Amino acid sequence: MEGSAPGGEPRTLFRVPPHNFEAEMALLGALLTNNRAYEKVAEFLSPEHFADKRHARIFEAIRKLVDAGQIADAVTLKGFFESDGALDEIGGPAYLARLAASVVSVVNAEDYGRTVHDRAIRRDLISIGEDIVNRAYEVSLDATAQEQIEMAEQSLYTLATEGAYQTDFKDFGQALGEALKMAEAALKRDGNLAGVATHLDDLDRQLGGLHPSDLVIIAGRPGMGKSALATNIAFNAASRYREEQNERGEPFVADGAVVAIFSLEMSAEQLATRLIAEQTGIGSHDIRTGRISTEDYTRLVEVTNQLQHIPLFIDDTAGLTISQLRTRARRLKRQHNLSLIIIDYLQLLRPAPGTRPENRVQELSEITRTLKQLAKELNVPLIALSQLSRAVEQREDKRPQLADLRESGSIEQDADVVMFVFREEYYLRPKEPPPDDPKYAEWQTKLEQAHNKAEIIIAKQRHGPTGVVKLFFEEKLTRFGNLDQTHDGGAGPDY
């Protein structure tokens, strides 16, 4: 920053990074006077937050002594620094005595700590800002302007999460009140569900709906219909979205959800075609190839007009990074009160720019951990589809297991719910024996029993039971529905 010197020549004005040495001294004085004050700042303050390096070393020494159950005062710190030859570097015994005498009030220790923390965050912001400016000046093929924006966003997000104060204990009475509100909302909602309804009745009964802050994994081998299941859930939730007001005049979601689908595999047009096919009963292949009658086209127009106003948003950006996804989800939450996120599919997400995981497992661990944090931050259920390893194909029984999740450790650990989609009919059809084979009748019976049926295997549910839910699946329309089990062998839909 330039100004003018008395002689008229330009001069450079240097701004000192934000700091508050008095607050640092007062805090250290309070800690030396009463070590119990350390408990008030231990969760959010670390040595790196101090602007004065001497203060940082003294705080670190206090932390080590207190954590070891020893007294930390001017006398013990003198011995501590004498033992490692750093006493002169921190100002000697005289400076320790000065700190002990600088205490204003032990009661204000937390306020001093928050002041020190605030100045440290401001210094980090300045550092990030300087990095952004310097990178922007460097025209490099290694990082495009858009990627630099993502890197800046990632740095700010990391600072925001690491720099946030820890939340304190929640009073049990407050927690009980929130639990009661959830029960009240479930009582008023159709189906008495605490979470977002999938409107696949047996699945809703098993899960209790899709709960806010939950990370739900839907996994399956190619061809099982996991994308179709997620799309069905998205449409069922968005098409029934309804807001009402409580007795205090506050809006609340009475049913359904505002849904965002991040489709990394299919385009928005393909997803829209699939939804139209489900609602019109006209096969998506027939729609794409134009094999429809005039009556069918009229039906398509009617359904399209009905669907275009439902709160369903599709992002089909290829190669989406986790930081881009997070930014766009936050924007939808702010602008449209987003209440359900679907990602198709997990393994196609890229890590945030600037991060270099050592291997694919570590990369996926970072992604699933971020997705769980996002679900919790936005307080919405987040459904992520996942591929399975080929180990399934090597077994006689093709039903998936948790160990079949590709790079499974982090997915299984971070997920609140893990569901597998399994259709026995998919594996039976290629095994058709010749008609004169003695096993043909047995194969035909099995095929009839499996026809238009799908199993949703709930292999993990953090807050409820595991088990198998049977659904109706119409392959031509890629549509899941409730299975009519009132008749023996009945596989018809019950929408």
C-alpha cells in the first residue's frame, strides 16, 4: 500500500497482521494463576494460534504439564524450560513472572482465548488471500482458473471447519425436546415417518423414512437397478413435496422433499426421459427412438407439463469434484431449502483440487467422510450410489455382502445405512437350459418366482434393524413399486 512521503516521493505502508499481545499475555497469566482455566480454552485453542512465538511455546508447556496432571506455574515452567535449554528463548524467569503478574481476571480466560483464536483465523485468512492472488498471477496449464477457485474454496472450507469453535454439551432436557419435536412431526406426517418417505411402503417401514444427516449407501452390480431405485425415490419425494405452517406460523415440510440429483453417469435428459417413461408407461427406449403413437405423444406432453414444476434439480456435470458438489448443495439449501441429496455414483466423484491422496482407498475415504459431514451440516439425508467389486460374480449366491463394497472400509464405516439392490431374475435369464433339458422345468419355475421382483438387502442400519425388503420391479420402465404379496406368487405392482 503506497502513500506520499513529506518530500513528495511515494512510500510503502506495511500493515501488521492482526494480533493482540495483551490478550495473549492476560490468557497465559490466567492459566499460570489457575490451571483449571485451561479447561475453558483447551478445545479450541492451540499453540499455533499465538502470534508471539514465545507465548506459543509457553502455552504448549502449560498444556503438557496440565495434561500430565502436574502444576503449571512460573516455578514449574522455569524448570521445564531449563531442562530443554529454552529458558532464555522465552524471556527467562523474569518474563514468566511478568506473565503471572499480568492476569486481569481468571474469569475472563475464555474471552482472552477467543480473542487470540479470532486474530489467528484472521491471519490465516490473509495468508489464504495472498495465496489466491499469487496463484492467479501465475498462468499455469497445471491449474485452470476454475480449478484455482475450487482450491481457494477448499482452503476456506478447511479454515471454516477447523477454525469453528467446538459446540458445548447439549442439555439433556433440550435434547429431549428435540426428540419430542421429531416424534410430533412423524405423527403429523403421512405414514408416521420421522424421515423423508420413499413411498415404497415396506422400505419405509424398515427404515422409518430417510433421516436428516444420514449418509445412505445404495450399492449393486451393474444392471441391478440402483440408479432406477434412487430415481424412483427422488421422484416420489419431489412430487409429493408439501409445506404447511405450525401453530406458531412457522413453515415445515409436511411431506416430500426438495431433491438434488448429482448425476455423474447419466445426462439430465436421460434422467428426465427415465422419469417420463415411469409416469407414462411408455418405454424409455421407445421414447428415444420415436416409436410412439400420436396418443402416446399427447400423453408425454401432458405428463411433462405436470412434472416440470416439481422441486427436482439435476446436475449432470462430468468429473464433479467433492468441493464443487458441496458448494452447489449449500447454494440449493440456501435458495430452495434443499432436503434430499442423491449422488450417482460415488466412485465417479473426484477429490478436491489441491489434495493428493496416497491411494484410491484413501481418496474415497476422504470423499465419504466429506459427504457425511455435508449431510450433517445441511441436516438432510444424502443417498450415494456405489459400485460393488466383482467378487459377487464369483459366488454361487450372488446376493451382495458388505465386504463386496468397492474400497469398502470407509464406505461401510461412514454410512448410516447400507442397502444392496439384488434381482435374481437378472442372473437366471442367461442360464436358460435347452427345452429338452431335465432342468428346464426347474429353471422356468425359479424364473417365474423371480419375475419382476427385486430384493433390497439392508445390510447396515445404525438406528434400526437390518433385513430384506421385497419390491416390484418393471424392467421396461426401470420402475420400482410396492410388491403385492396378498396373493401367492403375486408379483404385480401396488402403486
